[in-house]
Amino acid sequence: MPLLPARLLMMLALTPLLQSCQPAGHAPNAVPGAAKPALAASGAVQPTLASYHDNTGSEDTLSGGVRLIPITTPKGTFKVWTKRVGHNPRIKVLLLHGGPGATHEYFEAFDSYFPGEGIEYYYYDQLGSAYSDQPKDGSLWELDRFVDEVEQVRQALKLDKDNFYLLGHSWGGLLAIEYALKHQQHLKGLVISNMMASIPEYVRYAERTLMPAMDQQALKEILKLEAKKDFDNPRYMELLIPHYYVHHILRMPADQWPDPVKRGFDKTNREVYVPMQGPSEMSSSGKLERWDRVADLGKITVPTLTVGGQHDTMDPKHMEKMAALMPKGRYLHCPQGSHMSMYDDQKTYFQGLVRFIRDVDQDRR
């Protein structure tokens, strides 16, 4: 589930080490192409270029689509950052980033695809993330409060069941599941990207599938550091980058990771991340440790897409099973993808995502 802490970005400066750290058979400069999804035959009516970029009457025109939305919490009112891109009264996608405590920035790959498809979408930094307020109160980092925050954002942006698609990636996918279970009457469509419906099963997958496939000497040293709770030791990331991250987080040399990914991860707020996820990068020990919603997936009745990568930290078979458990579920498999499939299997990811959105829009569910 977790996105990476700031200490990973510090390690990206170790270029000589990182240049050799890439999955076998993966071309060093193989960045997926940005071909536009071939969906012209979908029959969907797309907004004109002029209407898509028409800001007439928008309250956020002066700020280029940015709005700071007041959020009421048990500890007072704070502001969260959002940014609208485009206009489409029928299709509005709210993006929930991972972490917890990362930022919206790694979603910037969507700029290469959604505008061309006429899809209106919203970047959004959750409370505690870099572009939003960052209160120093650990009692705010609770799942129910985050769900309520998303609902307040929805209301402020005037999203509703006729146009509201919620896309959550990683921790954002967990949050999207919880939101749907409480507020799905407001949703038109749901996307759960690279997130399992059970943290215990995620941990078991790491222990039973991913760890046995790693270099065992490196794994032994990683686990020894974790047992000592020596997570800030530089050696921890020196080992994790070549033996775990470039295989299961983003499958390209870490020094070549796209700038939006580096920026988003670099700003991760560990005061949010650690209490909820825990300090380990291969397990979970925080407030979400026992979270499991597999038995409740059948209650999600809105059209839902789950996305999994073959090389993900998350079990792709589990994410396929999730889709089967939901009455209107659909699974998108990214055969070259890892946890950041929107980058390392970009064409597959965006073609499948846009097709799902178009199908829901045209009621082909």
C-alpha cells in the first residue's frame, strides 16, 4: 500500500548505484509511450476544445482552477488544496493520492491523457499533505475523518451521481473503498487503482510471494534493520531500492523516475504516514494494520474498476477477485506494471481507464 517516504528521494542522488538497479530484461530508457487511447469509436459525445477550456462563470478562474476548500474537523477548520482541469458536466474525476501523506503531484501523468479525452479532473492534496494545511495533531489521522473530508470536498466541488467518478490509488484506493461504502449514492463510477481490499492479505503477499523472490542476503539485512527499528539508517534504502522498489514500485532505474513521482514522494509527510502505515516499507504496523473490507465489497453497487500490475506490491489476483465480488466490477490488468502502473505500463493503464469511464458514461456497464 505505502508510497515512499522522503528518505527514498535522498537516495536517488546515488546515481552510480542506481543505474545498475533495474529489473532484468527492462530497457534502461523504456518509458511507456504517451499514445492517446484509441476510443474515437466509443460513440461518446466529447466537449469541444473551446467548451473544455471555457472558464466562464467558474469561481476558480482567477486562480487557474485552484481552490482552497475549508474542511471542518473535530479539531477545528482547515483548508485543503484542489485544482480543476477542464470542463465536462458529465465526467468529473476526483483523484485520491497515496501515502498516506504523499501529494497529488505524481498524478501529473494524467495531463497527457485526460484533456485529450475531454475528461474534467481534480487534483487534491488531503489534509496533512504538502499543498494543504498540515496540523500537528495526530488525532486527525483517522480513516473515518479522511472519509468525511472527501465528502466535504465533493460537496464543495458540487460533484454528484450524474458526473462524479472517484479514483483512488494505493492508500487513496483504500480511502475510495471506505468512501463508497458510506457515500456511494453520490458516485457515478469508482476506480480502485493498485490497492488490495485487505491489509493483512497485502502483508501475507509480501511475505509469501515477494520476499522469497528477493535476494535472500539483502532481505536478511533489511529484516534485521527493521527488527532493530533502524529505519533511518541509510543502508535501509540502499538495500530496498535495488532489491524491491525498482521491481515492485516503479519498474525503471530509480534515478530515471519521472519528476512528478520524485516531487510527490519527496514531500511525503511522515507525521501522517507512520502513524497510519507504520515505518516499514514492506509491511504494515500502523492504525490500518487490521483493515479488511473483502467481505463488504459486494455492497459496492456502482460501476467499479480495479487496477492491478503484474509486478505490483499488491497481489494482482486479489485485485481481480475484488472486481468479481462487486456487482458491477471490472478488472484492468497491467502486465508490465508495478505499483505505479500509470507510469511503467502507461498505455495499458490509460486505455483501460478511459474506456471504463466512457463505458459508464454511455451506460455500457
